[in-house]
Amino acid sequence: MRKIILITLILFKVCIVIGQTSLKAINLKNGDYVIGFKHYTAVDSTRNYLVHNNFNNQITNRPIPISIWYPATSKNNSSSKLTVLDYLEVLKEEEEWKNLPNYFLLDWFPYLWNTPENKAHLSEKTIAFLNAKPLNKKFPVVVYAPSYQASSIENFALFEYLASNGFIVISSPSRGTDTRWLEGGTTKDMETQSRDIEFLLNEIRKYGTIDLDKIALMGFSFGGLSNAITAMKNKKIRALVSLDGTERYNYAVLEKSPFFEIDKLDIPYIHFAQKEIPEEVLKSDNIPAELNYKFQLYDSLSYSNAHSYRFHNLTHSYFSSFGVLFANRDKRQDKSDAEIMVSYKLLSEHTLQFLDATLKNDDDAKLFIENNPNKNGFPENLISKTMKTAVKKEFDYKDFNDLALKQDYENLIPLYQKILTKHPKLKLEEGMLNTLGLRMSFSPSMHKQGINVFLLALHIYPKSANLYDSLAEACFYKKDFQKAIANYEKSLELNPENQNAIDRLKQLRE
């Protein structure tokens, strides 16, 4: 029996040959941490959803299946290591076939393929323990967006590897806006997945073991596209990892988003691309040749330290654990199984180095990422890269305000004078300072800071009648009437037609 499922392939068609790989042969050198795994389903009550196999056409709140890998304690750990089949139980649930008998598994989902080699994978042990107790320590987090219509656990070997090296990884499946099915890789599909990623960004706040100042996004294929738009919307993201993400291939979909603003992508970014597609495949599968060389997103970046790698022994499918283990090989372009596994291992190691560099500030990792691959010992026919350094942004009002906030808006004039020596083009607009001062002054807990903002503003704009009037209002609000009178009078001196100051002074002198 085979369940026929329509799958929209975003990039490539496949001409098949059976693959022979194993988790053991991938040979990832895992870190020192024991790994826990947990899977559960949360609910987004702001969105509707129709479960495919409910048979009653009942609309529900959107379910968000969540998989999470984390460093765990080895104490009181009674569970055994998960098998690949345990992960596929999660896949069945996310595919909305939770009760499917396992003997149908490889026949039911066409991307798994029922071969002796794939049957052997099911019993392979992984290195994660189900529901192990988390270590009581904060770790950086990687929020993962899967490929087109794919499971949260599609890259489980990479996730376990990262967790063993001190990261938490959280993921949810890629699914459509109203049902399990996407529309074909549209901007709407991208925005839907982006909202699911944002749900996870909120979910991680529930975990005391996650360092919320160290968040990276990582995605494969269509997930890379969705992550790019999410990073433009969310300033808490510190780094972006793309595993042959289709932001390289479908830039037009990205541009159609109402949230698209390329200059907001100003965080460290790394993209790992597949090998060049052979001319035979380009012609037979009607693939535009420009996919081999065009990368408009990378070319358009100005404010990101960006790294663009090419793995010359990997085609698109093999940027995921599922692809390495279960996908049949395209004999027209795929390398040998041994070469694929070596490159997947290198992909995982480069991902770890980038995350160590950007989220852990590890000097050795930073040097590794800055180096060319050949300097790290990898020949150019295996891995090649280009990189670009971010253009430094002009120091502006927001940057100044960030520094002012760090010192609780104390000693603003010395801070301004010090910054001006380094950034002589800095301009703090009078209106922005006036608005900030008023907002703070009318807040009981921030009144003193608001006064300090006005004093800075008057240092910069000493002849502003409006600033003196606003400072007087701040004093009036605090019932410091003597200072209010002095500042209203100064405002009138500069602008005799200031009716607000005339009325206030009359009120205070009655």
C-alpha cells in the first residue's frame, strides 16, 4: 500500500539511485554534554487551522508541534537513547498520521523510500535521551525553520551535535496557513512560517535555561527564506544560518513581503550552498542556469558580516539528516555516499564554528570563520567561500539612546561630548529629545531621567523656547513650581508669543 502525497519541489527534480549511509558513518564528534529531547504541541489561539485527518472539517486553533534538544544532566536519567524510529514517530504526528502502523511507514511517505538500507536506519540509535532533565544553566538557543512542508526533526543529527556542544535547538514543522499543505512556496507561505518562528521566539521565554540575549535562526531550504524575513522583523536575533536556503534562489518571494527591508538584515549571516548544478540537469529539469551563480540577497547586503560557502560534494537534499539517510541519490549529479557523509559532517562543524563565534564570542571560532577554507585545511574543490565585511553605520540617535539607557540617563552631557569626538557627524534632533524628555518626565519612575534629557537638549539647543517650555511643564508636573516659573520665563524671553507659558505663569501667580 502506498499513500500518494503531492509534494511541491521548490528547486529540483530527482533521478534516483539507492543510497547507503548510516549515523555512525557520518562520524560527528559530539561534545561533552548529554542531550535531552522533548516533543510537545502548543497552540496558537490567534490563528485557525484544519487538521487533515479529523474527518469532521472542524476548524481549530493552530497547533504548533515543538521539538527541542538541550544539554541535560546524566543523573537520574532512566530513559534509553532514542532511535531513528522514535524520531519518525514525531514525523507521523506532524504529518497528521499519528496512528499509522509503523510497518507502513516507509511506504506511506514517499520521501522516505522503502529500501533495505532505509529499514536498517529505523533501529539506529541516536545520542539523545527522551525527556531527560535539563541542566540548570543558561545556553544560547538556535531556532530552526525546516524546509518546504517538512518535519521539525528533519535535521536531528545536526541538532544533537549542536546540543552536545552547549546549544539549545528548538524547531516546529513547516506547514500551510490553514492546513498541512503549503501553496507552492509563495510569499504567503513564507509569512506563515515566519509567524511560526515568531511563536517559537515567544515560546523560548518559558525556559529558564535559555539565554535570551543569544538567539540565532537556522533554516534549511524554504526555512532559510522564512528566517531571512523574520530576522528583518526581530532585532533580538544575533545570527543567521542558512543551509542552502532558498533566499538565494527565490529572492523575488522575499522582496514581496511587506516586512522586507534589506538594510535591517544587519547581523552576522552565513549561507551554505549546494554544488553547482550540472548542465545536463539544468537542461533536463528546466532549471535556470543563474541559480548556479546569482545570489542577490548576498550582493544586496551592506550592514552584515556575510559568508557565502559552497559545498562541492553536496546537492540540495543532503543539507538535512533526512536527506543523507533516506533520500535516493540522483545519479546525474550526486557524489558517493562516503563523500556526502564527509561533507555533511563538515557542514555541521562549520555551523558549530559560526554559532560559537557569534553567540559565544569564541576567538578560535571567529578565526576559523574568517579564514578561507584552504587555510583551515580544506581544499577548494571541497569547500569554497566568499565573504564581505559590514559597512559601518553612522552613529545615530538610536545608538546614543542605547548608551544613555545603559547609564540610566545620568551624565548625558559628558556622554554626548565624548561621543561627539569620535562621531562628529552625530546629530540629535531637537524634536526627538523633546519627545523623549516629555515621555520620561510624565512617568513617575522616570521623571529624573526626563529632566536630564531636557538638560542635554538645552546644552545642544540653548535658544530653544520650546525646550524651556517643555522643561517647565516637567517641573510643573512634579509640582516644583519655582523651577517651573523660571523655565516658563526663559521660554517667554526667547519667544514672547508663547501662549502656553503666558497662561501657565498667570496660573502659578494667582
